Amino acid sequence: MKLLIKNGCVIDPSQHINEKMDILIENNKICKLGKNIKEKGCEIFNAENMIVSPGFIDMHAHLREPGREDTETIATGTASAAKGGFTSVCCMPNTEPAIDNQSVVKFVLEKAKKDGKVNVFPIGAITKARKGAELAEIGDMKDAGIVAVSDDGNWVENSALMRRALEYSDMFNILVISHCEDRILSGKGVMNESYISTVLGLEGIPREAEEIAVFRDISLAKMLNTRIHIAHVSSGGTVELIKEAKTRNIKVSCEVTPNHFTLTEQAINGYDTNTKVNPPLRSEDDIKAIKKGLADETINVIATDHAPHTITEKEYEYDNAPFGIVGFETAVGLAFTELVHSKVLSLSQLIEKLSCNPAKILGFETKGTLKIGSDADITIIDGNKKWIVDVNRFLSKSKNCPYHNRKLKGKVMATIVNGKIVYRD
């Protein structure tokens, strides 16, 4: 069946397109892009007053399978991603067992083929079992289908080992994604170290724990002339370090989550464990720096860091509850509300950070674009639709979200993967 998307405002930064157009899809590919396309025998989607963009790619998410199917599965996670407008999801390797060898990579890909609503791209571990002691078999995992490596949740503290990881990954043209956190400095911290953490009686994580690790990784990338991608930036100091590195042509890219441009540490005042995330929510000044970094292109990507946890786990006291917030289904609403409607980013800039830039960084040549012949992965949004977050309606298996009952403006109306509508509002 052919699919014809009519009357939408097509925004594709990869082609500098921002105008009312139609898109014809056939055989899982985009085959026509233009005005007033007429085609017989096809399903028609009327996108009047909606934004039609290349499918969103989430570079950083946790699908939990294998090992923690009580919190999320590939089936529920990808259904949640589809509802959030994501046509592709890169899943982090902190599963049980870790994605650190060919067999686990193949398991994830087979599960995704069978149960997945969207494209799933596994990220392999940098080190075996993510323990930071011995390199994982990066070449073997690349052959099996990984698109990047990361020890997400852990920083590779051994600088010599990280050097070898960068050199080895460069040989296979594999991106290294670094969770930058000096664990010795962050210690048992559970929130941003500040006056507020003192008042609340909670141990703090200084922003320097992130910044020191970022400086080390940028220094190694400079020394080796290799790529490095910094995950979930939370500190204004980190933004400055990355901006400076880019002026010196160091091959660094980075991402930010909606949590870190939306919420400050003030949200923790009621000890709601759904606000507990790593890196922690920081200050108003950090949010201003992050928004500036998004606007001036220092920050390349918006990723969710979708991190599901059960209600029981999140019912522990703040010190003992796990870090993490589910993010697929609120990301677009938060981004439109906090960035587009607040005039921080243009629509084109936002779509670039959710689609084109992740595709470019990961080397996805047929995604992140609406060029003729590219994969028919498309996200359709009503940028002005107002809605209220209701965690009880999430398709994710977990509901750990601090935005319940929050009013947002901007909603996903349809998600199309390989030419098939996998979600429709």
C-alpha cells in the first residue's frame, strides 16, 4: 500500500525545506516530494496544520531487555517511543547481562525485529560487563550490528583504557559515547551539590564531577584526533568546555535531555523520587547555559535518556531510590514548550537536534532526511496542540515521571516507520 501525506508543513533541515508540501511513500521509501501530488490507490494522511519532519532518532535510551523486563521490554519501550514520535531508538548496554558481546547484540536485534514498533539500534559496552577493566569485543559487536559503544551509567576511569577504546573504535568507525562522571568525586550524592542540597539534607553531586571527566575525554579525543560524544550534559561548565573544544576543531559532539533544560533542583523540594536522575537536575544558571548552548549549536542533539523503573523501586526514600526518568512520551511536548514556544530554538533547529544531527553523528545515511530514496521514517506533530501529561496513559511499562499533570503545547500526531503508521493520535 502506498501512503500519501497531504497538506503538511514539511520541515527538513537536511534539504533546507520549510514549506507546505506532499510526500508519497512506496515500498518503505520516500518516492515523491512536492506540491499537489496526485496518486491513485493509496492511503491518504491529511496533515493540514501539522508539521511533517524526518523521523526522530533517540540516541540515548534504556529498553531494559534483557534482564529487567519488569521495568520495560523492547515491545513496550518501542511502543512508548512511537507514541513519542521516535522512529529509531539507540538502546544503551546496561542490561543484565550487558550488551558486551555478539550474542546479546543478536538477541536484542532479533527481539526488536519480532516485537519492536520502531527501528532499534543497539549500543555495545566499551568494557566487559561495563566494569572498566577490560575492553569488550568492539569489532565483533560491530559485525553483529552495534552503532556505538558506551559504558553508560559508568565512566571509564582508567585513562589508558579509554585511550585504547577511542583508538580501537576509530578503526571500526564506531562512535564512543561517554557518561562523564568522576564517581570518586560524586560519591554517594543524589542531587546537585548546592545550598538546596544542604537544606534538604541530601548528599550532593558537584558539577565538577561531570566537568573533570568531560575535560579528560576531550583531551584524549584531541590527542588521538578521534570522535567523542558526551552524553546527557547537565552543567554550564560542560557547555563551555565543549564550545571551546569545538573552536579548536576537536571532534566532540554532545546531547542534552529535556529534563536538564526543563527542571531545576527546586523540583526536588518535595522529595519526589521521580526527580532523581543522573546527572542530577542543576541550577537555573545551568539551564540558561544549556539553552544558550542549544541555540548556538554547541549542543548537537536532544536525547531522552528514557530510564524506566518500577513504582516499588521509586517508593524508596530519596537516598536509596534509583536514578532515572521515563522520557519518550514527554520529550516532544517539553521541547516545543520550553524551546520553540519560548523562542529559544526555531522549528528547524529543533528538528535538526531530534533527527538530522543524530543521524549524521551515527552515520545513518538514509535516516534523518526526507530525500527521495531515503527510508520512510516520518514524525508528524501539531505544534500548537495543548495537552496534559497523564502517566497512567503512558505506553511505557514504567511511570516514573515528574511531569504528571503538567500542561504542554506541542504533540505527536503520527509516527511512520518504514512507510507504516505505527502510532496515530
